[in-house]
Amino acid sequence: MAHYAYRAYAADGRTRAGKVEAQTRQRAVAQLQAEGLRVFSIAPAAAGPEAFWKRDLFGRDRVNDAGRVAFLREFGTLLGAGLTVDRALRLTERQASRALQPVLADLLERVVGGASLSRAMAAHPQAFPPDMVDIVRAGEATGTLVDVIASLTASVERRDAVRRHLASAMIYPGLLVLMAIGTVAMIVGVLVPALAPMFEGSGQAPPFAIRAAGALGAFVSSWWPLLLGAIVLAAIALVRLWPVPEFADARSALALRLPLVREVVIGIELARICRVLATLIQAEVPVPDAVAATRPLAGNRVFRLALHEAGQRLTEGGSLASGLGRLRPYAPSTLNLIASGEQVNRLGSVLGHAAEMHETQTRQRIDGMLALFTPLVTVAIGGLIGGLIVSVMGAILSVGQLAQ
């Protein structure tokens, strides 16, 4: 697929500019004309990332979950009041965040030009992830867009709340680590060099802590260009390897082996999968189609494979619970709930209950991990700094006694 930059007239006479992805220039023009646009300029565009000096480094022009929640809540309220999609978008655009306003303006132009809301949202993947687009598309197809928007708002709001809670809980441990690094750097770079001459000619060897700190300082001062280069190369290699399928599979397998991380990863994946499946099934989307739409959203390879096998099993006439059998070692109770929901024909509500259960448990596990991590970091930092200070003070006292 190639990328093309275009300029065109919309149905209301206003000009629009953007990028479109198509196999050929002719198909790109046809795709834009199908959206009601009259193209007057189109040329190949670079598909690579924007230069770093042109990027938004502080996130001011980036759509986040908070902006999505505000938009979805107001948009859903207006739809529930009986307004059409274009009128609701027009009113919502005025109150949206700065990052979301141009996106909503483009959505409005596309909808007025005849495109569906989900198709217009799909043109902005940086603002609306694929799961949101699939859920909105399902709501349009089944005539339950208002209910789907309400469910989607609650889902994104919960995800944003978990992310905010985790970020705020990590502030104190992060400050402790930064303070520890700064204190150790001051001891190694300032205090130890000032104390080293005191032991010269005194006949007493410096304590081990001072010798180790001095050796560390000398090593860093002599080899800091190589150390900095190694860190930069390691970061570049990690960025390059991160999307590689083999590396992603290794990360997925490792995450499910680590004792504390394993439960959090399982909870996050199951909460996301159950929430999206519940929303789609409650919107009367067929279960095989809902599973197919949910599969790309799984971040862990084990869960993606489980959803793929479940999709195959459903097409063969099997049940969702049996198709997700690969997940039984990780979530047996959830599979039992799904099986019960299928038996009583209440799969959507049962999946919603399972999503809430996993979201609550994941938040509690994160709180427990942070509650354990903070005192451990405090004790470790206190022991390190305290040991250095005691060694330095003992050395000073011993040298003073020799001088007397």
C-alpha cells in the first residue's frame, strides 16, 4: 500500500487536506470520491514517521483517553437526546480538547459527505483505536449506537482510571529512586575525591566503601563515552526489536512466567477481551464476528492464539468456552463463567461481569505490588546511603585518631 497526500473539496465547498492509503493513485482518487470529495491535488506522500523536531514531544496535540471519554460522554448524551450524528458531532466539536477538535471537524465533514461514523473514525487511528471503530461499526449495523457508545464510554473511562491510578502511585517510588541516584552520584563524585587525600601517608588503607566508590567514579569518568554509546545502542536495539514477532512472543512468554507480573498481565488481557466481547455481543453482533474483531486487541500472543482457535471452533459449531481452552491454565473461573453464560443465553451480561471482576482484581493487585515495592525501595535506598555515610564517618574518625 502507498500513501498519497491529497487536497479536495468537500460537499459543503470547504477544502480538505490529508493522507489516504491505497494501492494506486487511481484507487486513492476513487476512494476519496466515494466519500463525496472532489480531488484537485493528489501526490505520493512519505509513509515514514515525521521528523523528530516536528513531533509533539509533550503530548499537547495527542488524543488521550481523557479526551476520548469527554467526547464519547457528550456525544452519547446528544445521541440519546435524539440528535442526528452530524448535529451531535457539530455540537461536540465546540467543547472538545485542542487535540481532538481537528479530528472531529474531519469526522463531521466525512459524515456530511455520506460516510458512516465508523468509517470516518477509521481514518484517524491515532485518535480512535481499532476496537473503538469495530464497536461503533457494530452499533451502526444493529441500530444500537446509543447503547454501544454508553458502554464504550464506561470501558474507556475504566481503562483511563487504571492508567491514572498506576501513574500517580508510581510518583513516590520514582522520586525515591531519583533521590537515591542523586545522593550516590554526589558521594561518588564529590565526597569521596575530597576524602581520598586524607589517607595518603596516614598508613591506613581507606575503607572498602570509599575504595569501591572511588573505583566506580574513576571508571565512569574514563569510560563515560562508551557507556553512553552502549546505552543509546541498547535503546535503539530495543526499539527495533520490540515489534518483531519473535521478540514479542518471547516477551509474552516471559510475562506469563514472572510471579507478580503474570497475574497483572492476565487480568489486563482478560478485562480487555471480556469488555470488548460483552459490548459487541450486547450490540447483537454474532459471536464469531465479535471474536474476530477482538483478536487483534490482545497484547499477549497466548491470548491472540486462544481467540484465533476460538474463532475456528465457533465456525465449526463449538462453544466459546471450549474454543478458549488454551486459557484454562490462566483463567479457569472465567471460562466457567463463559460456559454458564452460554448455557443460559446470557453471554453478553456474563462477559460484562467478568470484565468488571478482572478490572477490580487487577487494580487491587497493582495496589498490592506498589504497597510492597515502596517500603522495599525505601529500605534499600536507606541501607545503601546509610552504609556509605557510616563508612565515610568511620574513616574520618580513624584518620583523626591517627593524627592525634
